[in-house]
Amino acid sequence: ADIPESSKFAATYKPIARDFTLNVPNSKKFVQFKIAYKTFFGEKITERVDKHQIAIEAAVITAASQFSEEEMTSPDGRVRLAVALRDAMNDVLIRNEDFGGIEEVMFTHFVFQ
């Protein structure tokens, strides 16, 4: 790996600018959320996330729309949703760049309406 030792364990946090708004399956409600991600690979990953932004946003929407209102409103369900979003984002990066590198996804905003 061509990653400098010093940056190996330094976390970088980066927000995804988009506000995601989705209809919740089998519900009259919709959910609105914003996310940020954490990586230990710095600009190597943040540049790739920016480059594949549209594919990543589409993957986030697809993954989130598999979750029910019940899941989204429970703390455990929200943890599983964050993991699913991380996996979806990594999937896009792996398909396009052969490497994921996103450690964690977190919600910076989460509202039901």
C-alpha cells in the first residue's frame, strides 16, 4: 500500500452535502437525513467519493429505501441503516476504484415527517 504510515490511523470526517429525502416503504411518511463518513485513508478516499458522488448518492437512496419506518425509528434499526449505507458507499468505490475505505457512516441530521 502506498499510504504513509503517519496517516494510517488518522481519521478524516467528511459530510455528504446532499439532503436525502425518501418516501418510507409502506408508510405515508417520508424521512429526511444527512450523512457524513469517516475514513482512515484521507484524501485518497475523499477525492474518490467526490468523483463518484452521483453513483454514491444513488446507492445511498437505494440502500435506505429497503428500510421500513419501524426500522428507521428504532435505535438498532438506525445502526443497521448506517452500516447498510457504509456498505453501499464502499460497494460503489470498490466497483469503480477497487478499494472502499469508508470506515463508518453517521447521521448528522435525521427527521421523520
